[in-house]
Amino acid sequence: IRHKPPIKLINERELIIGCFHMKSSVNLSAIARTASCFKVKYLLTIGKLSLDKKIARESFSELLIKNHNTLKYPLLKLKQEGYSIVGIEQTTNSKSLYDFKFNRKTV
């Protein structure tokens, strides 16, 4: 067997990924594939990029993708629903993701 079958989660993950405008469908497809592996609830995107089926693989059937013109209003709505909004980027003084404590409901 090339891949192990998915394991049923006891509680649904309440992690949502929001992707700012990306110029490459390859990068978006890689993010979608990884998000699908981690049972991310859904992916918020901006723009008209489509996923590359060769890269995204099974994420087409397992991951909901919500496309918007802006992330502002979906993020405000999620914040009202109790989600924490966390921005991730690589900088000189960044905190390690291994040390960061994510809330149960996080975007």
C-alpha cells in the first residue's frame, strides 16, 4: 500500500487556512494537498487560481475551497464566530510553529 488510509477523527478539526492572493496554482495546490492531509476544515482563497490535479491529488474530494474577492469579510465573520486569526510568515524574529499554542478554532 502506497498510502495509509485516512484515520477517522474523534472531533473535527476547526483549523481553517486563508491564503492571500497567490500567483502560482502550483503553490496553492501544494498548500491544498498538505491541508487535506491534516484534515483542515476548509481553505479560504483570493483570486481565480485553480488547483493542479497532479499536485493537489485527493484534496479535490476531501477539502472544501471557498474563493473570495478579499479575505477581510470572511475573516471578520470567523472572528465573530470565535475563531482566532493567526498570520504566519517567515521573518527574523518569528516564533517557531512548534512552540506556538494554537487555539482549537483558528484561521
